[in-house]
Amino acid sequence: MRKSLRLVALAAATTLAVGFISVPSASAATKVKVGLAYDIGGRGDKSFNDSAAAGLIRAEKTLGVTAKEVTVTVGSDQEREAKLRLLAKAGYNPIIAVGYLYSGPLKKVAMDYPNVQFGIVDDASIDLLNVASLVFAANEGSYLAGVAAALASKNGKIGYVGGVRIPLLQAFEAGFVAGVKATKKSATVDVKYVSEPPDFSGFSDPAKMKVIVKGMIDKGTDVVYSAAGGSGAGNFAAATDAAAAGKKVWAIGVDSDQYLTASAAEKKITLTSAVKRVDNAVYDVIAASVRGSSVNDVLDAKAGIYGRLYNLAKGGVGVSYSGGYITKYKAQIDAASKAIISGKIKVPTAP
């Protein structure tokens, strides 16, 4: 029978509601060896991977666990499988894979290591008892980012750039566009993607992102939201260049609070970030493993998928207020958040 894990969202004061789980004893924690497999870009992407790293760092500091981190460079299924097997063979447990691209390789490895607890972020397709799916209602957080974008835009010309045109990032798009349109009906959203599947380079091509965003800016766009992993740096670079040329353009970050890792120049153009608390998911999977438990909320009973969905109601997504640029819009953003939680607003998951 599948063991249980409780994940309570631990929120940043500027972003989400706060909740805490019990902390395991230090003696139990020292026996846990954590494996963390990053997506393309690894640490330093100022986005998805960095958010996961923050959770691991917190676990190392507060729980005293040991850890090994691996990062794919080529991004093939063979490489991903090899990284996961490396961790499993070395006795790491739990092993957490960051990103849905690990789904295929992880399923193979998890089948071979049934006594190892695995977790995967942003995927809910693996029907194995030792795999916990950690998924987020990114469309809801993106909706709030859309509200902020619509209120901050001077001309109603707004942009969205996704890394790769896949259902996951189209959910970001759908929520964002819905938030913009609900706030300012006359606004328009120019939607672009860095690459199209099966080309996944859109997650690690900031130069191409910069070109796309510059093209939007040249057409008058003054707020751009990017959800593209490491490529997102190109959005901030384009907005920073625009500022240097005397044109005010806002960039909206994703996954982690990107204002906190931005340069001085980038801080001036970072309106907000649509935050997914990947750090909390990683931390709590580790803490629960120390207690000998795992995630087992039913995500899809028929398919046999277990894990947890982190939405606005659970404090798993939201927007950041670092920099103070959207503080004046907080009442409108809070109203939208409450309407989503109550069910008054149904946020779409597809364009």
C-alpha cells in the first residue's frame, strides 16, 4: 500500500499564504540521501530549476540530509535515464526529477527500483506506486499575472512567449490571456513560442527569446510574460535594452520570484513573477521521506495516478510582489484570486 506524504505549501511573505509541516529529527535525516535531477539549464536558470534547488538547499540546511544533483545537457531520453539510474544505483532515495521531460525515462527506472521513492515535477502520467506526481495549477497563477499585466500596460499591447508549444505551456498561455482579457477587454495578447515540438531547444535559447521579444517591443508591446525555462533570460535582456533606449517595457518572470535573482538593471523592469512553489514540493518530499512517507493524493483514480495538485487554494501558485511595482494592484489581484478559489472564475487550461 502506498505510503502517504503531506505537502503543505510554505509560502514567501510577498507571495502566498504560509503553512508548515513537522520537521523530522536530525538523526533520521542524516540517513537520507537525496537525488535531484534537473531539467536542461540546471542551476542558474533563474526559474524552474533554481526553484527546485532552493527546496533542496533548505532541506540540507534544516534537515541535514545529504544530496547529489545531476543535470542533463543533451536532453535525450537516454541521457535522462542514465542520470536517474546513476542516482538509484548509488542508493539515493528519494529521487526527484524536475520537469515532465523525465516522465518516460523515470517510469523505466522506477519499475526497476520499486523500493525507491521517486517524485516528478509537472507530470501526472506515471501509474506506479513509487512515483509521486507533483503538479501545479500554473494556469491560475498565470491568470493573476495577466491581471497585473493588463493593469500595468499603458497601451493594452501585451505579449506571451512560451518555450515550446506543449500543453503544459499552453496552460500558462490560456490562464494569462484570460486574466488580461477579463481585466481589460480592449487589450490584445501577442502569443509566440521559441520552438515547436519535437524541438525542445526553446527551453534553453535566450538569444532567440530576445529576438522574439524585441520584435514584439518594436510593434509597441509594453509587457511581456515568458514561460520558457532558461530562455526566459532573453525576455529580461530585451526589456533591459529597451529601458536603456528610453522605452519602458515590463517583463514578467515565471516559476520562481525572478526579481530576487535579477541584476540591478533587470530589477527595474521586472513587474512580477507567476510563482510555482516547486521549492516547497522538493523540500516536503524530502522531509516526508525522512518520516518514511510519500505523496498519495488521488489525481486520477481510473489511471492510477497519485501525487498532489498545488493550486491557489493550497497556496501552490501565485504572483510575487518583490519590487513593489504591483502593490497598487493588490486589491484587484486578491479579488481575482478569491474568485478563482471560490469557483466563481473558471480559469481555462488550453487556448
